[in-house]
Amino acid sequence: APPARRHQIVPYGLTRLQDATKTDWEAGIDARYSITPQMAIYGTLNPDFATVEADVEQVNLTRFEVSLPEKRQFFLEGNELFAQRIRTFYSRRVADIRGGGKLLGRQGPWTAAFITAQTEPDDTQGSANFTVGRLQRDVFGRSSVAVSLDNRHLAGRNQGSVSVDTNLFFSKYTGMTAQVVQSWGPYDRGTEAFYVRPSYDSPTEHFHVRYTHLGSRLRDNLNGIGRIPDDDRREVDSAASKT
């Protein structure tokens, strides 16, 4: 949906005064500028996430990481564009933000999303930079092809991936989704992944078969910025139904 206003700037501040304590203050700003009715640039400096709803506590008895929903406004809009089956960008990896910018929108058959964010430094590794981008083009009417690039730069090291995914429709009822991923980081072998899923869907029938390959070191490279619950796997699944 197009932005409600062509541009918007929201500054805010917070101070604390206490006897025998050094004055503490913080200030920040959020800005949005609409380039076209369907494309906008967003910027934030010291964003205020204090009003964001807290996560519901979950008891996890498995060896797999719990997936937490994104609730911060800076990441919410456009986050669905990064929801591929092999998830190369997981916005909850980005912790407290010092500043960030985002380009989001659509122009003709092209849809673009670009995010860069610098985090507050911690006591061990310092500040991290997260940079992600996605460019998608509509083809053949209902089909689409997209390229994604995701990278985290921390302590002089890069971790991330490049990904190509597609959603193709060959006819009214037949189609295919697929994705290919190549990651980088501390390992240079077993760093690839892909899946392919042809399908048939009519008002009364469904059939699909899917093959997925996840390299043995994919998670070690990718989970600095993405979310892969498990790797070193080859999976086949299928389903058929008729009403």
C-alpha cells in the first residue's frame, strides 16, 4: 500500500535526572520519504523500541531454535518479501539498532527491498552491520523470479548468502517453486542449498513433490543473518488429495 503521507519526520527524546548521578539522555529520529506512490525510503536513528510488545515466553524442549515473530515497525513493512522456504534473512538476528535505512516499493514489474542497519556495540565483538537486498520481477503474468543478497559484517568477518528463487505457473493448474542458495562464512564446503517443488492444483485436486538439499555447513554460515533450523539433510516429501 502507498504511504499515507509523502514524507514524515518523527523526532523523539528521553532524559533522566537523578541526584548524585550524571545526567543521561538519548535522542532519535524516524523519517520516511515517498519517491513515488508505490516506493518509499525509510530512515531511523536510535529507534525507540520500548513500546514494542514483548515476546511470549516459550518452553523449548527440542534442539531446534525457536522462531520469534518480528514486531518492530522498522522491519515489519516488507518483511514478507524475505519469507522464502530456505530463510536467508531472519530480522530477529538484528539486535539493538544504532541506525538504519530501508528502500521498499514497486515500479512496474519490479519489486525492490533493501535494508541496512548498524547495531549497538556489545562487550565482546563490537558493532555489526547487516545489509540485505531483494529484487523481484514479475514474468509471464502470474510468475516471478527474484534475487536476494544477505550479509552480516562483524569483527572483520562476513557471513551471508546469495539466493535465487522463483514461483512459476506453466498453466492454470500446474506450477513450480524453487530456490538455490550459496552461502559464505567460516566454511567453504557444504555451504549450498536448493529445493524444487512442482505441483498441480485444481479446485478439486492437489499433488506436489518436493526435493530439498541442505549442505553440511549451511547453518554455520547462514545463521549469522538467516535462520536454518537444521542442515546436512536431503529431504523428499509429497502429497496428493482429491475432493
